[in-house]
Amino acid sequence: MPPFPFEPPFGDAPDDETSAKKIAPLKPATGRCLCGKVRFEIDFPAFWAWHDHTKASRRAHGAAYATYVGVWKKRFRLLKGEALIARFEDKTNGSVRNFCSACGTPLYYERARSKHMINIPRALFESRTGRQPIYHIGIEELQEWAYTGEPLVPLKGFPGVVWNRSSKKRRVDDDPFAVMSGRKNKRSGGEGTQTEEPGTTSPIGRGRRAKRGG
């Protein structure tokens, strides 16, 4: 995999003493795993943030893509749960991913080429990090099923559910809510319409033929 175009070092690490003279230190940004047994904090602001569309991050998170916040390792501190952190090393590229062994939350990962940096999922933070994820990595691997901002509308009969009502004709079988809401029956011939098996005749049809022949 080619190196990140904005991967540190694309600038020197901030000088802590110089920064301290210019501005008072801000309150750290804190984060946690799902179960709360692992907690951490970073100095504010973080170094940078980005969306990662690569296969490794998709699979590690089980999602269309992952959004990360990068921070200098010396500005990252574990506050709780260090003994619960499990590590997985990817032999193909040398990166190490860390998870909470209690709830399975992906916590942070370290790249072999940037051992001085730690990358943390943005969703784990409980407050602002000082950096917006304006960069995209591996955008050529964006999945066709990923949501990319198309207009969404409420799904009638299902509060809290919205959907992409595309103008393109779609198969009814692609919409599981169609069966539940009765739209499948409407599309196949009207509410309550029954589909007959091939080679059979409906009772109504048999009755009409009986009258014509009688």
C-alpha cells in the first residue's frame, strides 16, 4: 500500500515548550470503548483526521469505512483498562490494531511506517478533538453500497427509518420493508390479490364458464 499523502512526518512535531508559551494548554479530549472499561485521553487538538476506505479498516470495523483521528503517541494516555487491551499484528504490513477484550471495540492502531503516531476511531471520543476529517484515504476502494449523501425520505409506517427513494426502477425483493408494509401486494396486482399457480383456474373463472355452458 502506498504511504498516506498526508502521513506524518509532513511537518515536525510541535515543540511543547514553545506552544506552552504561546497558548495555555486546553482540556484533553477523552474517549472510551463501548463497555467503558477502557478509557483514554489525548492532548487537544489532535494532529489530523481522515476517512479510511481501505479494506483492512473496513474489515477491522465491520463498516463501510472508518474515521480516524491521528495524534502523536506522546500526547496519548491510557486512563483505565490497559490490561484489557488485546493486540493484533498484521503480518502483511506490520501495523498493529488494539481492541478491548471485554466488548470488542477497536481502540487504536499503529502503522509500521509511523510508530510515533497513534490512530484512534473518531467515534470513540466524547468531545471535540480539534480536527475535522477533511481527508480521504483509499477513496478508490469506496464500496458501491456505502451511503454517500443521497437525499433520504421517511419510510411510511416505520418511525425512525429513512430510505433512498431512487428514481431508478428497483426489484421488490430488494426492499424487505415492502413485504411488511403490503407494498409488494400492491405492485403485483393490488391489495389482497392472489397469484395462482400455473395450470390452475380460479373459482371465479370456473363459475363463468359453467354459466356459459349451462
